[in-house]
Amino acid sequence: MGRPATGQTKVMGFRPPKPLRDEFEQLAAAEERKPSDALVEAMHDWVKKKRRERAAKQERPEAP
């Protein structure tokens, strides 16, 4: 089923392995956080890491 073109966030369908999902949910609950909030934070951290890696790669001189 498609989503209407209203600018809504697109659906991201993935299913992590159950042990990983269970541990993730337990960690979020221990900090009284929603798993979705913790997931968004993890995504932000990963994107920032990739930006740093890309910037560092661009700053290095090319090897001959």
C-alpha cells in the first residue's frame, strides 16, 4: 500500500534479528525512552560519523 504524497515520512521496512531487537528495547526501557527515539538518535549518530569519515577522506592527499 502506497503512502499519499503529503510529505509524510516514508515507511522504512526492516526487521533486525530478534536478539538484537530485544536487547535494544530493553536498553531503551532502562533509560525510560521509546525505542523509536533511541533509533532516531542512533541514525543521527551514524550519519554524523559518515560525514566525519567523508570529510577526513577528502582532507587526505592522494597517494601517487
